[in-house]
Amino acid sequence: MHIIIAEDNPRDFEFLEQLIKSWEGSCVVDRAPNGMAALELALHQEQPLLISDIQMPQMNGIELARNLWQRKPQARIVFWSQFKDEMYVRTLSRIVPPETVYGYILKSNPRDRILSAIQTVLLEEQCWIDPEVRKVQGRAGHSQTALSDIEFEALLDISLGLTDNLIAQRRYLSRRGVQSRLNSLYSKLGVDQEQFQGDKFGDAFNLRNRAVAVALRRGLINAFELEHEEKEFQIWLKRFKSGRGA
């Protein structure tokens, strides 16, 4: 058996390597310090088997899975992470191919449970999802609270501090269209202006800031992914300023 471990933290890699070596039978382990390196290794295998962190440099675990599953949907991946952010769970649910076996285990679990999760996915070919992650899946799949792609896009825009005018330019919308997206986002997040009004003080909260605060608490966005979005925005902004638009 050949297993690729995509992990940029040396101590975490050593933990997983020792865990795998405790199995009966021979097993070859390759280390990839980022998602890009893991993808290159996996594409050379007929039946890729991976254990992957989610937050990694160059290419994160979600993008690794997206790219690999597009070419090798039979690849089995165990995501192991300290994060159960809704944004990751939400994206995973959209990119997992039908019949694909995968797992999601939190690093906070005891050694035996982590070992069991990995063996269930890579050896027994059954999905294994951490109970804490299943709770997030339930919330992310609820129609009244789950964000659509358009609403999530609006959330990213206001998290980056973009004005209505710049959002309109970037997304090819009218200002009314931007406001419509934002109102839909506020509704999904439960940020309602009437809840925060009073005769003495008027509007108590800035809706944009409040929406970002709620999204951070729910794990819909995080600093790691916002850094990536900021880079994408700067690329677009440079083109826009040069007169080429998006």
C-alpha cells in the first residue's frame, strides 16, 4: 500500500507516519509539504490514497481534492484538520464526486479514533465523518441558513471591505443588484436591521460589520481563506485599474 501524507507541519507528519507504521503489513509513505506537491504525487498513482491537512501553503487540502477528484474520482482522501469551519464543509459537499469515499477527522481526537478513521477510509473503503463535522454539515445543508454561491460571494466582498460601487464593477451588477445580494445575505445570517433599532440610538450596528462577525463565528470565513481571497482581489484590481476590467 502506498499512502501520501499532505502536511506542512513536521510534527504532525511524524505522528501520522508512526500511526501508519503501526499497521500490520508493509506500507510506503510519501510526504508532501503542500497540496501542489501532493497532487503531483497522486496523479502518478492508479488508486491514490491520501491523508491531507486542509490549511497548507501553495494549495490547500480542499483545492487538492478538487483538482485530484476531477482527474481521479476514485482517489480516497482523509482530511484531518483542527478546523471544522462551515466554509470547508460547505465546499467539500459540493466537490465530492458520486460514490467517492472520503473522511474528515479533527486533530483533537484521541490517537485510536484517528487511526480508526484512517483505516475505515483507506482500507475498508467506507466514509468516516467526525461527529462534530456532521453537526456543521447539518447546519450548512439547512435551506434557511445555508448560503447560496451568490450570497457567499457577497460575504467575501464585504469581508474584503469593498464598497457597493466596487462590488458592482467586479461582479457586473447594478448597485441595486448588489443591495439585493447583501439583503439576501443578511437574512440568511439573521442580521436584521429592525432587531437593532431603538428610538434613542437608531441603528445600533453596521450591517456589513455585523454580517462579517456572524460569519466568523459560524466558520463561514476565516483569516487563512481571506488571505487567499485578498490575493485574488488584488489581481482583479490591477487588471481593472489598467483598463482591462475583469
